[in-house]
Amino acid sequence: MSSRQSPPSAYALLERIGPYLTAVVAFVLFATLFGFQELLVVVWFLLALIPLYLLYRFVLAFERIADAAQRFATVRERESASAPDDRP
């Protein structure tokens, strides 16, 4: 993924993996009803991935904001260096 390309949104991911996710949830519910409680541990680990994905998106957004602020500061610095000093 390039630095200019946006990571997939949650909606795009859900649209892509939605049918598979539905099948897995249905299987887990079916298996849990018949006494396979060990699968609940697997479900817990899968649900733990959601905050990790959100953390990844937050860090990525924070990096982009910092990069934009740095570019803005560089442009302002160049403008102030090239402009004549009009202050009284």
C-alpha cells in the first residue's frame, strides 16, 4: 500500500467479508448450542481484533495529520523567508 492510498474502510471490509462473517457467526452459534464452549474462546480472540484494527486506523490518521501539519509549516516557512518584511 502506498502512502497516498487509503486503507480499506470498515464498510468496504464488511462488504467484502460479510457473507463469510455471517457463515462463521452462524456456525459458532450452532456449535455453541451443542456444547462446544471452547469455540467461545476463539470468538473472544476474533472480537479482540476489532480494537486492534481501530487502533491501526487511529495511528494512520494521526500520522497523516502530522504529515500535513509538517507540510503546512514548511510552506509557511518558505513563504515567510521569501516575502519582504512588511512589519513596522
